[in-house]
Amino acid sequence: GNSVTQMEGPVTLSEEAFLTINCTYTATGYPSLFWYVQYPGEGLQLLLKATKADDKGSNKGFEATYRKETTSFHLEKGSVQVSDSAVYFCALEDFNKFYFGSGTKLNVKP
Amino acid sequence: NAGVTQTPKFRILKIGQSMTLQCTQDMNHNYMYWYRQDPGMGLKLIYYSVGAGITDKGEVPNGYNVSRSTTEDFPLRLELAAPSQTSVYFCASTHRDTNSGNTIYFGEGSWLTVV
């Protein structure tokens, strides 16, 4: 079946530090992969996506590369800001059904 | 552009009561979903719909019902509320983008407490 596993949090970083949040998946088909971000009290918002192997999604300084050989879609950012503090969800879409990881909370301290 | 709109935002129910969470989208999306998010957890799919008149169960459908009489609306009904249904509920919708894959859009969430 389809599933998404992401690293547990919380992750606490100082401002301008490098961020990696690991995400791996299992899928029966050829899924699209996503990162969503959830700010306190809000719904999930799309951060970036990739639809096929070796694609790189990017947005607001965040990047993730679709690695089929390692079934991974790790989220990275070179220099985090306090405003990046949120919960990040990795997700896959297969035939219009979406599967989400459990979320990783990021705390960025000034 | 309203996107996905859910009501109510907050609700407290007593055990055994019933209620309906309303969801509407104005993006003409065929696919709609209801998820629940328990504290510190990811999202679990309750029900989904691929179009008006068509619904199907997700991972955790017990205790819930849905209907999809129009493309825009996808209400979620709790018939006999139980404490285990205390959660945050998200409605979502998506369309098929053949060039760049689906993107799912979420409402702001409905916080439900059953006491």
C-alpha cells in the first residue's frame, strides 16, 4: 500500500541554520510528492511538489528532490528564519488519493 | 477567491449528539475529501468523493457519513458523537492537472470537542 514516513520532531534550529527534514515513501504506482506547511490554527498550505523522478520542487527557499531509487523526498532550506516555524507534512498522491506523514514541527529561534 | 470554506470553526458537542460539518468549494473541483487530525498526529482520510453523487470510505470512516449532491458541497455528518471523535477536521478539494499533478487545497479546519 501507500504510506509516508517522516522524521519525528520537534526540530529546533537557530536562525540562518541549515534545515533537512527527511521523508521516505512506499507506493504501489508512480505518485506525485508534496510538502505542505501548517501554521498554528490554520489549514495545510502547499509548499512545493514534484511529479516524477528526479524532479526538484522549490518555493520560498525550500527545495526537495524526488528520488525514486531511495524512495525519498527530503525537504531542505539553506538558511531558516523565525517565520519558518511551523509543522511540515510530506505527502504523496496516487490516483487522486493523498497520504500524509505525521508531520514534523520546526521551531526556529532568533 | 474563497477556495475551500468550512463551518463551523469551533464546536463543542455532548456525547450522543449529532452535527454536520459544512464544506463548500468554489474552484469547480471534482474531488473532495474529509480528513481528521488528532493532536500531534498526521491526517487520516475519513471519506472522499470523486464527483457529485459518488462517495467512498477512507481510512477511518466509522461514526461518520457524507453526501455529495452538488459539485460544490461535501458535508460531513457525525450521528452519535463520541469522545474519540474529538479532533480537528479538514475539508479539502483537488482537480486533475495533467501537466503538473494534483494539488490539494485545504479549508481552515473545524475544531470539534466531544464531552
